[in-house]
Amino acid sequence: MPREHERGTRACIMFKKILVANRGEIAVRVIRACREMGILSAAVFSDVDRAALHVLMADEAYSIGAAAAAESYLNINKILQVAKRCGADAIHPGYGFLSENATFAQACAGAGIKFIGPSAVSMEMMGSKTRARQEMEKAGVPFVPGTSRALESVQQARNVAAEIGYPVMLKAAAGGGGKGMRLVDSAQELQRSLEGAQSEAQRAFGDGEVYLEKAIPNPRHIEMQVLADEHGNTVYLGERECSIQRRHQKVLEEAPSPLVDPEMRRCMGEVAVQVAKAADYCNAGTVEFLVDAERNFYFLEMNTRLQVEHPVTELITGLDLVHLQIRIAAGEKLPFRQEDVPIRGHAIECRIYAEDPDNNFFPSAGTIETLLTPAGPGIRLDNGVYAGWTVPIDYDPLLAKLIGYGQDRQQAVSRLARALPEYFVAGIKTNLGLFRRILADEDFRSGKIDTGYLERLLKVETSSEGDDKKRTVNIAAIAAAVFTLLDSTSKTAGNGTASNQEGATSPTTSSWKRAARTEALM
Ligand code: MV4
């Protein structure tokens, strides 16, 4: 029998079973929310994920095909077939995979299964950057000067660029994540760059549409979490600072942003709500902004999914975003108003990836021999793996997210710095060492970060290395580029492959490692 929750005059019927159409830590995160809410969870798994943590944790699990994402986690028919067979009344898509696929959202609706996310119409609007710009222009949202339609000729591009001034940025309408993007410094470069951007966009997205924007030098990437119910209520839940990225992959995120004060937060939040309303948006979403050196902010794009970095927002607001997503999808009204959303304390998330920092952050698949995880005051670990599990090469290599929180930024930093040496992973390479470096860095500690920060930090070290090392790094870079290209054509995720390590390069040697060495000497 369905359980009813009274909300004002409406009676909402809560789901009985949710199919989780994802894997790894985010599938675990959603399964936990289901269990807390008394909802059954059904996992799906590919051939290489038979023994994955999300499969072990769910109430039920179903095989959906071969390792290749296109055969399994991106296979709409297969997933819907399983959902119907097991009697799921809703599907949570997590992030990546089918989470921003309008066709999938539509197919769920057609099958009478609730898609936990926005409508296919909202998704489609935000899926095209030019469409989104046109809509935001109508709504009066601030965005970077440029064109909101496809460039039709080099001459047109020249005219617009001359008007707004160089440098300009060429971007793919279907893009995101930097694919098909070109920085252009002068009129002479424009033709070559336009042709390059168009063919790259065509190859990556099957859509060569490219538009032009004024380039913001060394911007910050700050995004605003929004939440909207099906009754017209929309709120913002504060911003996340996401400037620490490598090759368009986020590495470390925090909330609130060290740059944003309450006044700026209110302005940005209100603009984000305006964006959501213009898109007739429902459920959890994120509005991305570029912020320039004068703290002006510009709408960039909207992500129509729950994001990897949602925990930092949860920690500073005290809200559970996955619970809220589920309640909203079940038709409930938002249980609070904007004035009731507190922003307190500070949270910082480290994305722990199976990557080799000494090999240009190339994914490091293999069996986890040992896994010791940190805990204690102010530490949250959203983990997707266990000791004995073999990390497959087929997907994004995110292992876990380590989040530190405290009353203020300094406490969050010191708790994270305390937790990192407690973390020990053997059998595969990880990027743990990178976080020790970031947390010890003077610029990071004083909040001086922009989208060029990580590249600057990583450069300091590689420049002093020998020729052999450089050759290896070059070969690794080529391999990584091939991997990225292969990966992007299957469009598995906007949240992917990031970064790095556990090595001789890190300033602090793990105490676990020291213990192991001491033991080896005895
Ligand atoms: C920009 C920009 C500067 N000016 N647009 C990169 C990915 C895509 N989502 C937007 N990106 C950028 N757009 C203008 N007009 C700089 C970037 C950018 C960037 C943005 C966010 C996070 C990291 C970045 C790294 C390099 C460039």
C-alpha cells in the first residue's frame, strides 16, 4: 500500500521502489537516501560491475549488459525494461550517463515511471548553449557579451569580434567541458580557429554549431544550487567555488566561495532562481557563472542534474538534496522558504580518483589491495569502492569524495589536512597526494584561486624534471588525449576523469606508508 504524506491540502504518494540508473559512489548515495526514506532500491550493473559496492548495497540488482556504457548504463531500453520488470515507480539517474538525456526523461514519462529530475523540455533548453543564451536574454539574465545564434560565416564572426573586442572565445553550442572551445586573440586567427572549433564540435557532438563570446581572462567558476518544486516554488541554496579544475575536470570544490559575500550571494542566487524559472525548471539544478576580476558574474550554463559536488552544499545548509529530489519528484511542496535556508560553516570536497599523478593523471585501473579510510570530526566520505574490488577501466575513475567541514574555512582545511594522511589506498594509484599539496599551498589558503590555479601549481614541479621524464609525460599526454577523445564520444559524463596521486612528490608521507616501511625493515 502506498504511504501518504500530508502536505497542506495535498496528499502525496511516496514511491515504493526507485531504480538507480548509475554506478559508483553516486549510486551508493542514492541507495542510502532510499533506505532512510523507507523506499526500496533497485541497482543495475554491467558485466564488470557484478560485485560493485552499489550492487551489494541495494535491495535488488539487475544485469543490464556489457561493460561498454552504450551497452549498459546508457542503454535506455534495457534500463526501462528492468524498471518495469521490477516494479520501480521512479528512476534516479545520478550524474553523467543518462542524467541529462531528454530522450530518456521523455521515455520514462512515456512508460509511466517518474524520472527524478527536470522535464525533458527544460533539459533540452539547457542542452543547447545558444538556445539557453536566447532564453536568458529574454529573461534579462546577465551573460557574457557575444552571439546567441550559430556563426554563419567568418565575416560575421569578424564583425562581432571587432565590436566586442579581442580576445574572444569560440564555443560549441552542444558543448560543455571545453570541447570545441577556442580562445582567439586576433582577427588573423579567427578563420582557422572557427574551422577548428566547428569540426571538433561536429566530431564530438555530431553538431558543428559554434557561437562567440568575449573572453573573460582568468575567470572564477562559481555555481549556484537551486531547487524547484512542481508548484512554482524555487529557492537557491548558496554557491560552490569550483575554480580548481584540471582540463575541465573539477578536482576540489568548496562552499561557500571565499570570494562571495552575503550581498553577492543574494544577487547571484536571485539570478539563478530567475534562470530556473525561465526554464520552467523543476527538481535540483545548478546555474554556472563565470566571475571576472571585478567580481562581475555572468550566466554560463545550467546543469540539469544533481552534481558530484552536492555534498558541500548539503553540509553548509543542513539539507539532504537527494531526499529533497525524491520528495519533489513525488509531488511534494518544498518544505521551507528562501528565508529559512541557513548558510553556515564551510565545506571542502576532494575528488579522489584512481589516477597516476606520475603518468599525467592517466586512469589507474586495477584491484584495490588495501583500503583505509579517514573519519572523525568534520569528515564525510562518499565512497564507491572497497578493498578487494577491481576498479574497471571502462568508466570514470572517481573512487570517492572526501569532504571536510567546520565552523569556518580554516577549520575545514585543517580537518581535511588531518584526514588525508589517514587515507591509504594500495594496489592502484590515486590523486591523494595532490590534495596535500593544494591544502598546504599559500594561494589556496588565502583563497586566491581561479580557473588557472591548478595548472600553475602543477607547473612549478614538472619544469625541474629531466628529459626522460618529459618524454614519458609526452607519451602519457598523447595516450590521455586518445582516452579522453574515446571517452567523450560516448558522452558518459560531464563529471569525469580528473586527476592524480600518492607519491614521492607529496610533501607529507602517509603514516601508513611509514609504518609499512618500518615493518619491512624489521
Ligand atoms: C569561458 C572562459 C572565458 N571566457 N568563457 C570552459 C568550459 C566551459 N564550460 C566554459 N569554459 C570557459 N568559458 C568566456 N567567455 C573560460 C572558460 C574556462 C573555464 C571555465 C570554468 C572552469 C574552468 C575553465 C578552464 C578554462 C577555461
